Amino acid sequence: MEKIEFRNFEKRKRANFVNSLSGFKSANLIATKSREGVTNLAIFSSAVHIGADPALVALVFRPDSVPRDTLSNIRETKVATLNHVHKNIYKQAHQTSARYKEGESEFEKTGLTEEYKDNFAVPFVGESRLKYSLELKKEINLEINNTHFLIFEIMDVYLEPENILDQGQINLEACGSITVSSLNGYHETHLLERLSYAKP
Amino acid sequence: MEKIEFRNFEKRKRANFVNSLSGFKSANLIATKSREGVTNLAIFSSAVHIGADPALVALVFRPDSVPRDTLSNIRETKVATLNHVHKNIYKQAHQTSARYKEGESEFEKTGLTEEYKDNFAVPFVGESRLKYSLELKKEINLEINNTHFLIFEIMDVYLEPENILDQGQINLEACGSITVSSLNGYHETHLLERLSYAKP
């Protein structure tokens, strides 16, 4: 095992390396809608659990030195939907990261389906098998590198009830959910074991 | 697909459910050392990539209404190590979540090996195949639920160089790294595909 001098890597190589270091990440599509009614869809691997009661999840956004449709839509409307990426839509999910023009919807460009539910203002991804609506509660600007940490309350959650285990865990594999490494690796999973609550 | 009334779930069931919603998570062992020299080891699934230059990673800590050895050690010493959990140590990694007494080291209790490297003050996990030292840069208290968001700079990174791909990504599967669902599900992964940079 060696110490890796990653600070000498060329810029993109360094980004790919450091993006690998936290480990496997979630794969989620965040849908938003501008005040003008243009929908937007973007893949995020930075979702992090913040708490169960209230039910909170956070996302990290890159610096807004260039226009960021997802971030500006959320600042305007305070709402979004989070949709798990599954095995059959990961290529379309990755394609949402292309730089489309303002006014173009990634739903249309990638062929993913806008699905409106229970009068929520922003569509869900019809193909996703685990999805929920979000309300923005707090934005924190991380001055250390000008990224943005947004905390959301989880509102309405949709999935097949048979994918919920007796103790409340969701069987993510049954929902087809996948995991991401670095910026472009897509992986399916196989359960090794569910362990019981640890005692000394 | 149904709307799930998870707010009516019993407390632990609700926690298991909401902890599943962000998707697959990383599995990392955080090692720290108190000023008195007692080492501590704890499993975390909340590591999140913050940036590549400077190289930053953050962790979410639960409220410190009860003593939290990892958090108090980091506040005292400003340093820690992050060690990826792999297939052969996930049971020991999970066992670190048991409530051992203050003054007891989870290294000793779980049989994982303290490994000191390059004069860093805190040990690494000898068994881990991808690990790095951390320096605390910023603590943010999330008032919404009294959790703590700590941002660290990634200092020295150790792994086998042959597990770094040409473009800089780390082959996490070759390092044995696994992924976690909810609070107790441990999963291995299989690569579906690495996709190229998306263009419109």
C-alpha cells in the first residue's frame, strides 16, 4: 500500500480520484421546475441522511459561479422531487449531466417521463420505483469552497409497500436502486447480510 | 406504487425507513484518539464528497446530547482517519456501533488492528485497503435537528496504486469496498458500466 501523491494529478484526473474517496454513493435524479414552468432533471450522488424525525435529507451543490438550473429553481420555488435511479434508467440518468441549453428540459431530452402526483408542483420521474417530494428548509453556503449545502424535509414517499421490510428498512435491491462510484461508475449490489443491533 | 404513511411508524421502524431513503451509502470506519491516548473506532455511513481542490469530505454526527467519543476526540485533536470497510471486516465494523464504556477501545474489542503511518497522531485500520488522514476544517451545527456537519481536508491517501484507473477513478471493488443500506444492510457491488462524459 502506497501514499498516493494525488495533488500532482492533472485537474480532471484529480477530480475523478477525490470523488472516489468517500466510497459508494447514492444515485438520485432531482427534478425541479422554474417559475416559467420549465422542468429540469439532474443526477446527484451527494444525498445524505440528516435525521428521521423530522425526516431530513441534504444535497451538496457545486459553486453557482455558472448558472445551475436545479439550484436556482429550488431557490425560487423551495420544492423538488428525489427519484432513485434504477438499473434500467442509469444511462438516461447519466445523460442528464450534459449541458443542455436553458429552456430545454432533461425529461424531454433523455426520454424520462414527467409524472405529477397528488398536486405537487414538481413532477416525479415516472420510471423510478422509489421517490419522494422535498421542501427546502435551509441553505448553508460552505465558504471553504463556495459549495452549497441544502437541507430538505422529506414530504410524501412513494414505493411498492411489499418492498418495505418488517422492521422498516426498504429493500433497495427490490426497487432496483443502484450505486455510483466517482463521477461515472454505475454498480448494482448484492446483499451480504443484514446484521442485528450491535451490543458490547 | 403507494404513498407510505411513515410518520405513523413506531420510532425505530421509522428510523430504519427514513435511513433507507437517501439510497446506498458508503461504509467507513472513523478512527480517533483522545488527549488521554484512548483510541476510538466508529462506523459511519454519512461521508459526503465536498470538493476535489482542496480535497474535502464531510461527515454528519448525531446530536451530542449523550457523550460521543468520536465527535469529542475530533473537537479536541482536530484529526481523524477514514478507513473503507471491505467484505472481510464488515462484521467487525458493524460491531463498533455497540455502546462500549468510555476508556474501552473499539480496536481492541473488535480485533481490528491499529496501524500508525508517517507519524500521524491517530491510527489507521490495518485491515483497510483504502484509507486516509483527515484534518478538521469546519464544524457547522445544524440547528434544525441538533446534528453536526464536520468538513475535513483529506491529507495523506493510502491504497495499492494498481487500483487507480488511468483517468484517476479508484476501482473500489478491487479495494473490496462495500456499501450500506439503512442502518444494518451490507452489500457488495458489481460494476454495470463506466459511462463517458455526457454531451448534449
